[in-house]
Amino acid sequence: MDEISVFKAKLGRRIAFLRERNDLTQPELGALINKDFQSISRIENGKVNLSAFTLKQISDALNVSMNDVFDFSELKSRLNRSKR
């Protein structure tokens, strides 16, 4: 997998994690940012190049900073715990 694909996959997993932490479904998040649930699914599966505006909408909807959206360190620690 190339670098951009890896990044999009990590970003999608992070957004999914933050969405679930906020007890939101894909349709609920979609409604908050005027996207359908299929769009949210594509984002979370790393299939989309997101615009800065969409990332800002997502961070606002999830009540997190943009820095939090890009904090992949929690993903690493969750993966490491699941491997044990």
C-alpha cells in the first residue's frame, strides 16, 4: 500500500473511533455534516481524499480539535493491546 493509502486508512479508523466514542452512528454523523451515511462509510474505510473543510466539519461534530483527529498514537496503542 502506498503512503497516501496508509494515511487515509489511519485517518478513517481514527474518525470511526472518535465517532463511536461519541455514541454516534454513521447516519447521525452524516446528518451533522450534511453527508449521507455512505459518504461516512467511505471516509472511515479510507476511500476518500477529504477536504480541509470536511475535516473541520467532522472535528466540530465530534467535539474534538483537528489535532485530535490526526492523533494516530491511540490507534497504535489499541492495536498493540489487541495483539497481546
